[in-house]
Amino acid sequence: MELLFLGLAFGAVLAYFLFQKFSSVKSKSLTEQQSVILLDKIKRVCKLITVEGEFSEIYHHENTKEKFLGLISSKKKAIILINAKAHIGFDFRKIKMNSDPKKKTLYLSEFPLPEVLSIEPNISFYDIQNGMLNKFNSEDLTQVNKEAKEHILQKIPESNLMQIANKEALGTIQLMQNLVETIGWNLDYSALEIPDTNTKRIE
């Protein structure tokens, strides 16, 4: 009878430790999976627009072509009104993070600078002057659109859009923190330094 009791007691203890072991392994696997899902979700946002700026500029377009071995040149020109929207924000693919599943903490070590994510120009032509051998055609619209984007891009440093976007960085990080906390994790960005802004080109 005593042997039976000891056998049952030993079996119960063994079953308890086995249950704890498998439960711990399952919990660790779930926590690590949560970490991967969190990092994937944050980076999947890709690009987040935080500031939109509007520009209205007058741009002078001029093109000269030489004909007959440079003996004759023909010039075309136009005054162009550019109304454009510039979107400034952050590319989340450039975020650097690592995770500690045991502490359920994501560590944010590097946050990207604000950059120009897109420029949407609306172009109107005025005072169009065609040359005798050099006239405006459909290909010119593509070239003028390219020049308009470059023109607006050069105007952005003169505005305060990059500074405003940089101030939005902390708010963006807090949005990330709220996302992380929804599943019981923490976001640690105490080591993060947000450097001064520089205008970056559209990628």
C-alpha cells in the first residue's frame, strides 16, 4: 500500500514538472512569435506621411535646339505655373530594432530622418513661344514634370516642412508604442537620438 502511494506521489510530481516544462516551451515559442509579428507589422507600414506642404511657383522653361550642324538654333520657351503638394514623412523600412522576448520589450535603436516621400505637381502653361524648328510636343510634358519636381524639391529646405516633420517623430514613436502595448509588450526608445534634419530626395 505504501509503495502504491509513493508511486502515485512520484507520478504526480513527475507529471507536474513535465507540464511545467512543456508549458514553458510553448510560452517561449509564443513570445518569440509575437516578437517577429510585431517587428513585421511595424516595418510593413513602410512609409508614414506626417506633413503635407503646398507650393505655388512660377517656373521659366526654356529649350534650345541646334539644326544643320549648329548653323541654325531654334528656341522654345514657356512660363509655367506649378501648384504642388509635397509629402514629408518617415520610411519605416529604415528603422532599426531588436527584441528581448523574455522581457517582452522592443528596443528602438535608430529612427530615420524625415524625408520627401512624394511630390505631386499640377502644371499650367502660360506664354508659350515655339521656335520655328523647335516646338512643344507630348514628350515635353514628361520633361517639364521632372523639372517641376526638382524645382519644388529645391524649395523645400527654404520652408519649415522638415523641421515640422522632425517634431512629429516623437508622436510617431508614441504611435508605435501604442501598437506594441496592445499585446502586452513594451517599447524602449531611451537610447534613441533624433538628429538634425536634412532634405532627402524621393526614392
